[in-house]
Amino acid sequence: MKRSSILLVALLTSVAFSTTALASPATDTIPPHPATPNLPAAHWKAFSVNLVKALLSDNEGLKLAALQHVINYGDAVNVEAAKFEIVRLYRDHEKERVRRMAVVALGAMHDEWAIDFLKRSVEFEPSDEVRQTMQAVLASYYATE
């Protein structure tokens, strides 16, 4: 048993080193970001198109999963066509956690209109938690600018 576990560790280590050695950056890739895998731009474009479709769908679970992807990969995806749907989720959803996710997704998009919308809306937000999330998103945006 001990010998097989040592062989397994050796095999996994060699595979890990060989895949990183074989990976060469393509010329049409998005610059590496800690949270963004280094994929060709065509893959990000296709992923963005599918995220927009998911955000515009009637399936709430699909919308929430797409919101999470926008939050995770906001630097690499372009969901400009669905930004009003994200704003609609922020304004109209009954669950506060979904409203907060929409606020974070708007910030992750790095869209000037979305940031201006959040800046104008923060003082009228009735929920303390959502307001604090908006303030954190705005502070993060202006700290990196």
C-alpha cells in the first residue's frame, strides 16, 4: 500500500510538471490575472456570449450561476449586452443576497455606466447590507483606478 501511494504521488507530480512545461501562451490570449485562466480570446468571447444568454433567460438558477461567473471572471468577459438585466436583478429581486451579487457583478464588469449607476444609487438604497456592498464595490473600483 505504501509503495503504491508513493508511485501515485510521483505520477501526479510528473503529470503536473509536464503539463505546465507543455503549456505555452498563445499570442491571442488575455493577459494573465490571478482569478482568470489564460485562455484564447475566442474562448472568452464564446463564454461571454453564453453568459449573456444565461443572464437573459427565464431560469433563475442559470441567471445566478452566470452572475457568479461574471463576478469571478469580470476582467475577461464582456456581458455589456446584459448589464440592464443585472441592474434589474439588483433593483427588483426579493432576496437580498441576489441583490448583493448583482451589485458585485456590476462592479466586476468595470463598466463606467454601471459604476456611475451604483454611485448614484447608494444613497437611496434602503438595505444596510446592500448599501455596504455597494460602498465596498465602489471603494474597490476607485482604489484600483
